[in-house]
Amino acid sequence: MSDDRATVAPAAPATSAASAASATTAALASTRASRADRMRQFVAEVRATWLMLYPMVLSSIFGYCMTLFDYRWIRDLPAEDMALLALVNGSVATFLFLLGKSFEESFVAVFAKAPREDQGRLFVQSLVFAGAIGVLVVLVLIGTRAPLMTFISGGQFHGERMFGYYALVIGSFPLTLLSTALSAAMRTYGDTKSPARISIACGVVNNILDPLLVFGLFGQHPSLQLFGLALTSWITKSLYLGWCVRCIRPRLRREQVVLPRPGVEWPTQRRLLRIFLPSAALEALTFLANTAVYSLIARYGVRAIGGYGIGFELMTIGFILIKGLSMVFMIRIGHLVRSRAPSRAALQSVMLLGVLFTAAISIAFFLLRSLALRFLASDAGVIAVASALLDYVPLFVFSYLLTNLVTGCFQILERPARAMALGLFFSWVVTPGAIYLGVTHHLALTQLFALLAGVSVVRQAVYLTIFLRLMRRLGAAPAAPLAGAHAAAG
């Protein structure tokens, strides 16, 4: 009996060791499985984001290339016409583009996460909101056209011809906002190809009409040739809007979205305004800060205005692609928040794609910029200024990426005022202050652009820190992110 006990007793430690080893093995296997599952989820999210994104990327690149032909058509006109086009496109038109994207982000922030039964009401209210905001912005810009354009150009441009071209360019903004709401709704429902096809077709039409109006209709009136470009823009924007209306109707029927009678629902309007207003105010105040930048650069002469405007116009493709990525990111996050699914993989995937976009855009610029500048301009001074600005494309584009990701996170949280405060600090204090110091210390333009690049690096560091905090909190608590927003902003 005692011999039996002696035989059994030593086996107990061995059994415990075996159990511990088995538990360790199971834990390691579970960790590997969890890691593999997270990797599969990340890869799936990258693929889903890219499938939504690539039609927008292709149409944006194509439409952008078509837009650059505006410069090609007038490259042999007087340098003042080139400078006026670059000035209006690089300041007011860019502001309207970014304001339209801010509206799109606000619309998606509400629409993508809304229950299906509420989407019809939100859709109609968004169209009402877009029309009203578009008309209001146009009235404000036309009412302030004389002091605004005189200030932006540093007194280089004035007169009825310039003001008439300016008014014609900005007058189509309500059409842009309405088209933005329609195309964003299509993308939210997963139809990213229809807006891309419409954009490509309208780009082709635009470049067929441009030479017909510039050299045909206005060919015998050189002072009016620039107006042909603005008139073409009206025609193609009207075509884009009508085509979007035609495409969205069957999509809404397929999704069983019931549209109520048009009218104003003030609670919904206030909600849209609460999300849109901080972002729009940021774009407006950033635009005013940029007018100060243009005014300071105008001290270097007309060629500096033209070169800076063309360089900024070339960089716009990077901003457009980043805005598209940001929009897809908000649609994906909105769907995940609505379904209470984890969003960490979506946040990581958009960051990866953003870095890849920045790298691809930078490589393309360094390879093609000399060819593009010779294609767009014939003045050597204008080309030299634009080339100096484009040396810092990677820094400007990556800074814009981080700014949009942080703003998108705050809009999903419906706390856009915090992004506004941060953006205002850089656009009203840091950037104009740096340029003012550069101009007053008589820096050359190349040194001034290097100073702007340094400011961009500081901005990247700040926004990256905030985005990483938002990513942890938004990814960890998709159902109730608002509670952590304040700490993330700290």
C-alpha cells in the first residue's frame, strides 16, 4: 500500500508541469490565431477601402489632367491672363473646392451612420442645405470681390474685366454642392463607379468645349478669351448635376429609401450646420489666411504670383486624392460605427494607403514636374518659381493627409470644433507669421518655400500625435467614442 503511494506521489508535479506547458502552448496558439485574425481583418479592410477608392482615384487624376488644359489653352496669352487664372484657381476656386469637400465630409458623417429609414429625410435636407449654403457663399464672395481680389493680388489686378471673370467662376458653386451631395450618396451606397464615369465624361466634354469657346466663340475678342474657360465650367457642372440626378434615382429605389416632400426641417438643418459650420469656418478663415500669403508673395512680382499659383495648382492633385481617401475613410468608419463593429483595422488601413499615396504622388511629381511645367507655362520666371515650390511636395501632401484624418475623426465624433481650433492656430498664427518674418527679412522665394516646409514638418508632428490617440480610442470603443474625444484632443 505504501509502495503504491510512493509510486503515485512523484507523478503530481509532472502532471502540473504538463498542464502548465499545455496552457502555455494553448495561449501561444491563441495569440498566433488572434494575430493572424487581425492581419486577415487588416488585409480585408485595405482591400475594401481600395475597392471603394480606386474609381475615385482614376477619375480624379483624369479630371485633374483635363483641368490642367485650362492653362495649356491660354499659355500663349499675355502673362497677366495666366497670372489671373492662377490667382483665381489657387485662391478662390481652391477655397470653394475645399468648402465643397467640407460639406461632403459633413454629409457623410451624418448619412453613412444613419439608419436606413432616416436616410431619405437626411438626403432631402442635405440638398436643401447645400443649395442654401451655396447661394449664401456666392453672394458673400461677389459682395466682397473688389477688396478681396485687390488684396490677394497685392494691387496687381483690378477693373471690371477681372471682377467679371471672378464672378463667373464662383457663380456655379451651388451646382457644385448639389452634385457633391448626390455623388457622396452614391458612394455611401457602394456605387463608386458611377460618379467616376460621370466625372471622366464631363472632363472630356470640358476639353472639347474649351478650345471651341476660347478660340472660336471668343477668338475675335482677345480680352474675353479667358471667359470661355469659365463658361465651359458652367456647362460641364450643369451636365454633371443632371447626370447625378439621373443615376441616384434607381439607386435610392434599390435601397428602398423613401424621399419625403421637400421642405425645411430645422432640427436636421441645425444638426448639419453644427457639423458643417466649424469645418466651413476653418476653410473660410484658412482661405483668408491664404489671401495674406498671396498678398505677401505678390511683393515678389507678377511672375511670383503666376509661379506660386501654378505650383499650387499642380499640388492640388495630391490634395484631391487625399480628400478622396479621407472621404472613403469616413464612409467606412460611419458604417462600422452604425454596426458597432471594431474600426481599428479601418484606421490602420487608411493610414497605410495615405503613406503609399504620399510616396506615389511625390515620385510622380519629381519625375514629371519639368515636363508638366513646360506644358503649362512658357515664361521661364514662372516655371522657376513653381519648380522651387514643388521641391517640398512630400511634406505638404503628408501634412494635408494627417490634417484630413484628424478632422475626419472629429467629424465622425460630431466634435469638429476641436479640429477647427487646431487648424486655425496653424493657418492664422504659424504659417502667416513664418511668411511675414521671411518677407520682412528679405528672404529669397526659395528660402521662403523652405521655411513653409519647416512649418509643415511641425504640423505633421502635432497632427500625427493626435491621430494616434484618436485611433486608439475610436478603434477600442466604436459604439461610444464620444466619451473619449476630450482626452484624445488633449
